[in-house]
Amino acid sequence: MNIVLHNNLILITTDFETLNTSWMKEFLNKHVRGMLFLPKSVLVFKNETLQQDREDFLHQLSAHHAKIHDFDHKFFLRSLLKCTTQPIKIELQKLQNVETIRVHLYAYDKNTVLITLEKPNLWVMNYMRSQLEVYVERGTDISLVVDVSDFKAKARLDRALGKRHILHYQIQYVYDNHFISKLYSDFASFSFGDLCKEDELSGKKHFYTILECPVGASQDALKKSYKKLTKVYHPDKVYHEEPHMVQHYTQKFQLLQEAYQALRVVS
């Protein structure tokens, strides 16, 4: 394990065994709503209501680090505690062998989706909860029932399912042929003239989801959402971050442009 204190970040580089210790998992479980999951790391942001938990974690972290490197951790702990407001990035020292996790998706109807893992996996489930928690009706260690009755929930679900790599896990989503048709069963209430061909229909629904707008939204609503989202995901906002973050924002920015161009009506 190595710990580096940057001006704006605490960087912890460790192995997967330490990542699965009880004190580490307890800390991450409590901060799941303020976490960003990356391909081989997690980024934990400050939560004012969990300040004491963060300080307790830093005490345990310092003691663990000192034990590994055989030094007195009191001085190092004082340095750590000066950084309690900074994000904490926990990164794997090396990528483990990639493990595929199958996640089953089932739509009861247009309002409710069941997400099920074949076996318990704390990291994948924490990722799902971090993305969908405000819409989760109930859940276990291997399943979540998600309320997607409004377009914002469907857009959030779409974003969550867009991630395929968490730490050294590769996520494989499994669903039947009726999943999409059930989820968007109310689409038939909108009229799009010649666009209502099955292949084009699927593409249009996806564009509305990307722009976080309900299907059939007005041009003003599309434009407003497009402008808001392009400000959030403009690549210039993360130019100083790691390459994969810049790539993620660039791809999202390009998707927003593509979706808006596909849906807007030029007068």
C-alpha cells in the first residue's frame, strides 16, 4: 500500500485484498452515494454528514499503512487529518484478472425494473446503488427493484447501464427481447408520422434518453436540456484529469450533440 497526499486529493494505491477488508468496505458502503466508479479505482467525495466516519477511516488507514511499512503512524496521521475535506481516490496497484459479472435485467412493466446479480458482488451492487438509489424501492445483496416511472429515472438507468467496467470486473447485462418494449410501452401514445418505423423508433427513444427528456418533448425542452448537459459534460471541465475521464466526457459530449442534431427541427 502507498498513500500520496496531493493538494486536492488523497491517493491510496493498494491491492484487492486490502480493498476487501471490513474497515475499508464499511467506509465505502457508507459513502456509496458520493462515489465515482472508475475502471480500476473508486473516487470518494466529501459528505458533511459522514465527517466522523471519514476521520475514523483515516485513523484505520494510517494504522494499517504504518503496520505494513513498520513506522509510527502518529505523525503521518496528523498529515492525513489535514486533508479530511479532500476527495479520496482508492486505486488498485495492478489490474487483477478480469472477472465477468452477469447482471440480469427484467421489466415488470414500464414503471418497474428488476436488477439481479447471479451471485453477491459488493462492488457492482454498490455501483448500482450509487447511480439509482433515489429510485430504488427495495433491494437485497443481489437484487434491486427500481422505480422508473418518469423519464428522469429512465435516463438515469440508461446512464448506469452504460458502464461496463468497475475495478477489475466486466459487467455483462442480460435481458430478454421484451425488456425495451415493456420499458417504453407508453411510446405508442406519441405520434411521429413516418418516423414510426420500428428500427427508427428505437433510435429516437435512445436520443431522448441521452438528452434526459421524455419522448415527444418540445423543441424548447430539448434545447434547454441540451445546453445544460453540454455545460456539465464539456471535456474542458476535466482536461486536467486522467485520460480515461477526458475520454468519457468527450464521448458523452459527442453523444449529446448527436442526439440533439437527430431530434431538433431546423426551421
